[in-house]
Amino acid sequence: MRIAKDKLALFTKSYSSGQDAELMVCLRNEKRGNIFTTAIKYLLGIKGKEEENDDHVDKMAADIIDSFGRLDLPSISNYLKRLFSDDHLRCLEYPFLCQCIAEKIHKKKIIVDIGGGNAYSTKVLMLLKIPGSRILSVDVVNHRSSSKYNVEYIRGNCFNTNLANESVDVVVSISTFEHVGLGRWGDPIDPDGDIRSMQEAHRILKPGGHVVVTLPYGAPTVVYNLHRIYDDGRIKKMIDGFSIITEEYSLHGKKCEKNMAANLKVSYQIPEFYESVPEKQKLPNAQSGILLLLQKK
């Protein structure tokens, strides 16, 4: 596939307030099913993703109780660390989400997972069973609306959630916005798709509402069409209109100081991770991550 370099340069020009980003090309096509295929599944009685989620969360809850003897925040966090022990970002991102939701903003009622669908971010919210909460899982695939875990599946995307202004308490985005606008899942090409996504989160949040967001962090890089790697300049653009409540960093699957995570180049091999991945299937990934709890100003 031939790509005009001048068009790709739009992704790196003024990428952050500090410097332009390095450009790498690593094409993937992971476009999801359309409304037609979803309708056929419905007519044939094939389970929708929300039902699969219910079944999966039931099994996860049983596994947690079997392993730890109880279903509480520490046991859920430890289970997620073990479940994602081969992913150096997810093994910290999902426990961070648990901590933010269950400990710091647990009184919030309406929680939106942007890019949710059958993602684990939605399943984590279901596992936590926050009393009185209402979970809205926004995804580009049309879903049926029923779930015994009080989840409503909404057709929408990161640019347009189809939710009203200032209507929700919490927005969740776990390793999602770095992909938006690159076309990997058939989404519209937009060099600032990640920034537009955060603006959409700001729009739907009530005053004082919160965002839990995690992103790859390091030397500023656009790996087209996989993902973006963020530096402080791009992060500053992303979180305009928000204040930082909690800020954490990771390196190779462990918490670290910011200076240890900054300016690291992408890598095809993260120490102690991805050993089982064949060499030809290894993709350029960030070595570090940033985990943020933000509040709308």
C-alpha cells in the first residue's frame, strides 16, 4: 500500500507544543463489523456482545472468588494484574481504573466507557458493581440494550458519543484515544482525532466530572496506522480544560518516576513481556505509559 509522505506529515506536524513527532509506518486493517452483520446475528439469535460480556463477567467473578476468597477491590485488582501479566500496559491500567472508580470517584452515578463494547474496560466497571451506577458503553458496533449488570450499549464513536452536553459524571478511556483518527478500525482519518476525542469527553461531562485516561508515553511518535506515543507537549494539548487529580507512569510493567518514562523510543521487544509473540508479529510499542485521573474545570 503506497502512502503519500506529505499526507502522513500532517500527523506529525506540530504534534506537540514542544516538538514534532517521529513518523513510523506499520499498517493494520482491523475494521469491525457493520450494522448489517450485527442485524443478521440478531435475527439468527447469535448472542450480542453485551450478553457475552455478562457471561464473561460472571466467569471472572467466580474465578476471583475461587482464587482470593472474596470479590472486593484488592482481589479484583490482583486478578487483573495476573490476567494481563503478559501486557506491560494493561497489567497496570485496569487496576488503576479500579482504584480511581472504587476509591476516588465511587459516588459518581453515570459512567461512560468510550470505545467500550466488549472491551475489558467495560467489564471492569461491571465487576466493581458500584451501587446506583449507570454504565454507558459507547462503541461503533450497534448493540442490544439489555444487561443484568445495568450496562447500556450505545452506538457512537470517540468523536460523537450521541450523548447530551454535560450529562455524565465519569468518562473512561483505557488505551483508546491514541488510535483515533488513524483509520486502523475504519475510522475517519484525522491527525487530531485524539484531541477531538478528549473534547468530546469534556462536552458530555458535567461540571467537575472526571476522566480516567491511559495513554502510551515516551518519545513523541506516530506509528501509522497503529497508535500514537505521547510526550508532555501532546498531553498538554489533550487535557486542555481539565485539571490533573492523579498522575502515574509505568515502565516495562512497573510503576516508575516520570523521568524514567520520558523520551523512550518505541520498541519491538519489551523486557519480560511478549516472549511468546513470533518475531514477525511484533509491533512497535511504547515502553512506558501515563495514567491520569482528570477533572473538568
